[in-house]
Amino acid sequence: MPGFIMSHRLAAILAVLALPLAFLTLTVQSRALIAGQKIVGPNVCAECHKDEAEAWKGTHHFKTFRDMPRSKEARQIAKKLSIKRIKAEQLCLGCHFTQEIVRNKPRVTAGISCESCHGAGRDWEKPHADFSGKKSKEQETKAEAAKRWKASEAHGMIRPQALYKLAKNCYGCHVVPNEKLVNIGGHAAGSPFELLSWSQGEVRHNLWYSKGKSNAAADAKRKRMMYVVGIAVEIETALRAIGVATKKKEYAIRMAHRADQARKKMAAIAKALENVPEARQIVKVSHSAGLKLNNNKALRAAADNIS
Ligand code: HEC
Ligand code: HEC
Ligand code: HEC
Ligand code: HEC
């Protein structure tokens, strides 16, 4: 699990499946409180990362904060799930919002923001940018820089190079692995998400290291890596999603279809990349558990194996 965002979401999902609503709110809220305590909020990041913050403001991730709760569709979902205030509902918060602790109370402060993807910042936000206490990057030795990044990652930072962890966060939201939300709430059973194409459009903000702020697309090598890692994480996420399904309805059917499509894509990848045994291995593992109800143990084992 890449940090608390995932585990909080997973806790919410498990809780929804297992517990009656009143009890659920209690359990999940205490989880979110822990999560919120490590969020510093996008305004802190924007103090240094102005261009990235500007780019983010043009995305659905930013706008969902204002637009989603007002939409007719949102009100319909809320009604079906007996939710009174969307912005106070942990289930919706986990995927649509950022929650901070302001004066000892959780407060919803933004849509899907920097830390939803890069990890909650409290423990790494300062160290990742302090050049090991030196005045500038030039004065820091290579060994010191390596240590700084290692420490930042140990404190929960998800760096762009950590593609697997980044992808886990995207798919954790975009597959919508929540049966009740889909079957009862009528929420979309996932996005037609694919990591490479979905990261190179409105979300792209390669504005920090590039001189002249060109916001260039990833290079060919990275694009290939993104595609392959994305499909692997898609299989993993879909297998887990099927594992927690309880009824042969929309949710289970869509998740099974998703897993099947993704493993076909991985089979094509394995064929094209003859000298990458991992791809073949993932295909094999993805067929080791039946895409059916009441098969959580085998599905989870297959997902763990892919992970
Ligand atoms: C005090 C200024 C400052 C703040 C505040 C700040 N950053 Fe940074 N950030 C930097 C600097 C400087 C670098 C580049 C470090 C280097 O070149 O070694 C960086 C690099 C990064 C990178 C690229 C990491 C990599 O692997 O190269 C990411 C991602 C990032 N910051 C995200 C964030 C997020 C998210 C926040 C808020 C939680 C944040 N930063 C807050 C200054 C800051
Ligand atoms: C597991 C993550 C997840 C959870 C939990 C979740 N959503 Fe979503 N939601 C998404 C994703 C991903 C999309 C985009 C789907 C697409 O690509 O079509 C979305 C889209 C929507 C949309 C359509 C777009 C818009 O902004 O109008 C509405 C409405 C919505 N969600 C409402 C809710 C409500 C209400 C809740 C809480 C009951 C909720 N969602 C919980 C992930 C989630
Ligand atoms: C939807 C997830 C997501 C959100 C939200 C997000 N990032 Fe990123 N960020 C990424 C991904 C993915 C990459 C790597 C993109 C690539 O390689 O093409 C990245 C790359 C970066 C980089 C390196 C850029 C470079 O020049 O190479 C920085 C710095 C950064 N993000 C900071 C931020 C800050 C600050 C925010 C909030 C204002 C933010 N990100 C919001 C996913 C996200
Ligand atoms: C915390 C949950 C979450 C994470 C993490 C996340 N997304 Fe999203 N994303 C959403 C939701 C919810 C929407 C729909 C927002 C709306 O329209 O109200 C969305 C919308 C989008 C859209 C706009 C789609 C459209 O309808 O045009 C893109 C593109 C996107 N996400 C890409 C990404 C990428 C790439 C990553 C990972 C690097 C990522 N997202 C990570 C929840 C998330």
C-alpha cells in the first residue's frame, strides 16, 4: 500500500462492504483523521511549485471540489446511499477531495491535489527541498542528495520515478473498486483509464526540471514504461476489486471485464517484449485465479504476486 491515502480508501471500501452505515461512519472517520494529519495542502506546495499549481488548476481534479457536489448526478448518488452532505461523507472524500486538519478538526480544503498522487507531505515536504542543509543544490554532494531523496521516500513521498506507486494511486481511484457505490449508488464503475494517455493530457505538469517550462511529454522510453506498468497495476487493482465483490451485478461484471481486457493487453505486451520475463509471468499469474465471486483468497494472492 503506498501510504495512507490507499489504506484509508481501502479501509473505507472494506468497511462499506462489511458494516452497517452508522458504525461505518465512526470507524472510517477516525481513519481519515489520521490521514488528514499528514496532509499539508496544495497551498504549501504552491509556495515553491507555482507553475505546477497553475497547471493543476486547469484539471478535473481541481474542479471536482466545487463542481461534483453541485451536480445532479452527485445528488442522485447521495440520495441512493442516504448521504446527507457529500463533503462530509468519508466515502466520497477518499476519491474526490483533500482533507486537512485545521485547528484540530478535519476540513475539506481541495479536490484531488498534489498529495493525492505524491503522498501526504507533512514528513517529507521540508526534507525533499532542503538540499541537505546546504545553501544550494550545487553545494550538496551526490551522496547527500541520494540520502535526501531516500529519506523523503521513506517518509512517504511518491516521486515521479516511482511509477508503480504513482500508478497504484491513479488506479485505486479510477477503477472505482467499491461495490456498494456502484451497485446501489449508481456511480460509474470505473473510468476508461490508461496510465500513459491519461497522464499526458490535462494532468501533465512537467514544469519543474524542464528549462523554459515547456511541459514536454514523457520521452519514448518512459512512455513505454508507463504503458506497461499501468496495465500491470490495472490487472492487480481489478483482481482485488473482484475479490471483494459479493453479487453478480454491474460491479462484479464490470470489474471482471476490466481484468480480462487488461490481461489480454499484457499478453500482447509479453509477445512484443520477448526478453521481459516479468510480462509473461504477470500474464500467467493473472490467469491463476478465476474471475468469479467467492474467490477472494486466490484473487488476492494473484494480485499480491503481480505487485
Ligand atoms: C520550499 C520549497 C518547496 C516546497 C514547499 C515544496 N517543494 Fe517540491 N521541490 C522543491 C525543490 C527545490 C525540488 C527539487 C529538488 C532537487 O532538484 O533536488 C522539488 C522537487 C519536487 C518533486 C520532484 C521530485 C523528484 O523526484 O525529482 C516533486 C514531485 C515535488 N517537489 C512535489 C512537492 C509537493 C507535492 C509539495 C507539497 C506537499 C512540495 N513539493 C513542496 C521545493 C519545494
Ligand atoms: C474509489 C474512488 C471513488 C469514490 C469512493 C467516489 N468516486 Fe465519484 N468518481 C470517481 C472517478 C474515478 C470518477 C470519474 C469517472 C469517469 O471517468 O467517468 C468519478 C466521477 C463522479 C461523478 C461524475 C463526475 C462529476 O464530477 O460530476 C460524480 C457525480 C461522482 N463521482 C460522485 C461521487 C459521490 C457522491 C461519491 C460518494 C458517495 C463518490 N463519487 C465516491 C471515483 C470515486
Ligand atoms: C493526478 C496525480 C497528480 C497530481 C494531482 C499532481 N501530480 Fe505531480 N506528477 C504526477 C505524475 C504522474 C508525474 C510524472 C509525470 C511524467 O513523468 O510525465 C508528476 C511530476 C511532478 C513533478 C516533476 C516535474 C518535472 O519537471 O519533471 C513535480 C515537481 C510535481 N509533480 C509536483 C506536483 C505539485 C506541486 C502538485 C500540486 C500542485 C502536483 N504535482 C499534482 C502526478 C500528479
Ligand atoms: C484520489 C483519487 C484520484 C487519484 C489518485 C487520481 N485521480 Fe484522476 N480523477 C479522479 C476523479 C474523482 C476524477 C473525476 C473528477 C470529476 O470530473 O469530478 C478524475 C479525473 C481525471 C481526469 C479527467 C478525465 C476526464 O473526464 O476528462 C484525468 C485525465 C485523470 N483523472 C488522470 C489521472 C491520472 C493520470 C492519475 C495518476 C497519475 C490520477 N488521475 C489519479 C480521481 C483520482
